[in-house]
Amino acid sequence: MKNKIPVGLRKIIEEVYKENQNLFILEFNENSIAKFRDSDLESDFFFEIKNINLENVHKNITYTIEYKPYNEETLAPRTVAVQLSNFKQFFSKWTSLLIESNEVSPLFNDNFTQTYFDEIEPQFDILEDDAEYKPFTIIQQKRIVEFLNKAEEVFNMQKDNIDAKRAIELIENTKSKTTILTKKEVVKNIRKIIARGFKVGLKIGEKLLIEFTHEVVKKLVMTGGL
């Protein structure tokens, strides 16, 4: 799909990406040239190259971009036409806002879920060299979706709990994007889901952790993963 992006833009994007790997995910669709979204599935931040404006091809070609957040003062999106010479300025600014928004905040972050998330980290190590840029195989994705469906059933029994609701949202988001997420991103989301399970209840967290580490990981290893 790299041929869908002009070389000049691709060089800038690759340069920024090398400095901020795992910060965003690249998607392609019929309605735009390329779309980058926050790798955190609980975020709706994005940067989209909507089209190339060729009306004045003998002058300066411009690119229509839309991105969210607009700046530090608002979460609203903005649409603007930019030239190649100042594209990096807009793209780098957006990535900077992404980095700032993902920083841990003692006031706004969920410290309980974060504590569980950190504690179970050793059980989610991926040793494969391609984990940061390749997806799981189709068979592996089926195994993961099976686990996510079971996890959703568990949380549905606690659906009045706010953390259970957030876990269900993340489960649904992960299931819908498993085919375009890297192995590392999928496992990170599962780790988040299980961490929320521990916040809902010890038995729920343990149930999900055992199911994933003892059953799902075993199946993934048998089909060439983790």
C-alpha cells in the first residue's frame, strides 16, 4: 500500500515514525490517502490525509489533511490544506500532542488499573522479532477472538460496573481491529482488558488471566505465535 502515498509524504511520515514507533497505526481506506490513529484503542485521535489537490498542478500541489486534536486547547478536529514543505510541521505537532496525551497523569489516570496492568506484564512478553510490525496469523486471530468473546461474557455479568463497561468497549474495539493490529498491540489490549478484570474483582481477573496464559497462549504457540 506504500505506493498509495506520494514519495515526498512517505519520507516525512517514515522519518517521524522512526522517532515515535508504536505511537500510531496506519490504515488505508477508500475515502482517503492514508489515516493514522492513536495506537491506544480507547482514544479517537487521528491524522488523515484526505486527498491531493491538483487544481493548480503548475503551482504548488496541496494536501487536504484532517486531524484531532487540533491543539492543546481543544479536542476538536481541524481540516486544512497544506503544502509538502509544511506537512511535517503539522504531522509532528499532532504526534507531539499524542505523546503528551499518553503520558501518565496522577490525577486523571486510573491508578488501580495501571497497577494491575504493570503487575501482570511479565506474563505477556512476546519474544518474536516481528511482533512490532506483523499481525497474528488468521488461525491465531480466531483463537484470540474466541478468548475475547469469553471475556465479554464474563464482563456482561457485571455490566452495571463502569470498569466492566469500559472493558467491553475495548473488547469490541479489539475484535473489530485484530486484522490490522500488530501482535504486540493485540497482546497489550488483552493485558488492559485483564487488568480491568482485576479491578472489577479478584476472581474475574484471575479467571481471565489463567484462561489467557494457560489456554490461549498454548494454542497460539501451537499455531506459530508468542
